[in-house]
Amino acid sequence: MIAGRKIQRKSLHEEIVPQLREMVVEGRWGVRETLPELQLSEELGVSRTPVREAVKILAAEGLLVVRPRSGASIKILKPQEVEQLFETAGAIEGAAARLAVEKATEKEIDRISSVHAKMVEKSERNARAEYFEMNQSIHMMIVAAAHNDVLSDLHEKLLMRMRRIRFACTNDAEGWKNALAEHEQMLVSLKNRDAEALSSMLVEHMHKGWLRVRDFVKREYENR
């Protein structure tokens, strides 16, 4: 008889992390504000301990910075660091693209195509948060289609650090239009199994992503 495995339940702070992460990403606090620990514990209906543990996780992800006796605040990155994040993410996606073209199943490609169609629909409805989530998902799904866990793990960590900045710049209609056009071209290259085209497009897409956020990043750093 096969022994049953105990069901692993998430700890309280692990359940809070996604909610707190979205608050940070969607700009609930300004660059000079300290996260109100007591207010958050009351709003989330928990004690301050799981809030503190959730904050530590987001600090490890690169979204927050925790200073002794000062509390947690938004982590402001240097423009050069943000540029390097986009550059590295592009390099990873470019490498993953070549593997994805070779290893992706038709089912995986169909799923990416389906999410793309939903992303277009969210864009037409100006559903900013949903559009952003699907945009992120497509990038992660392409890398996942490379079937390389090391690349996927590195990529996910990079996107997490870039998440707040990328979301902050999704309120530009022209940026949406350009990004959607680029995604459309990437999907065509993936369906055609064109490794060279898909790889170069993803690298260029991330470079253009940096150009779209550059002014925001510089202003935020100067006003920190």
C-alpha cells in the first residue's frame, strides 16, 4: 500500500505575499513612503508577524528594502541596474527562444496563442492589470517551452525584480500598441519555428522595454 502524503498547507505569510506584492506593483505606496505595518495587519486581518515575514520575502525578490528601525519601503533601483535587468532578461529569453523553437509542443504553442488573444482583448478593454499579467505570462510560457528549468528559474526571478517598473509604464497607449505588435510578430515566429527571428525579436523587445521605462526610472531615482 502506498503511504499517503500529508497535505502541505501554505503558512499565513505565504498567503499574504501575493496580495502584498500586487499592492507594491500597482503603486499603492510612493517612493518615500514606509509601508504601514499596523494598517496592513488590520486590513489583511492578521497579526503583524506574518506581515513582517511577507515583507522579507518581497525584499528577497527585490521589490522592497527593509531598514532597521525604519521599516520597509519601495526599493528604488539605479537606472543602470534596471537597464542591466532588461538586458539580462533579453539574453535569457533570446537563448530560451532557440530551445523553445526546437522543443515546444504544439499544445504549448496553442496555449501561448490563446493567452495572446486574451491579452489583445484585455488591451481593447483597457484592462490594465489583466493585460499586464497576460503579457508577463507569455514571456514566461515561451521560456518554459524551452524545457530548461535553470533558464526558467533565472527568468522568473528577473521578471519579479522588474515587475513594479514594467507595470508602472503600462499606462501609455502607444506603448501598449507597440508591445502588442511585437508580441504578434513573436508569435508568428514561434509558430513558424524560426529560431533566429524569435530570438532576435525577444532580445529587441526587451531593449525596447527598457527604452519605454527609461524616463520613468530616471525620474524615480532622482526623486528618491
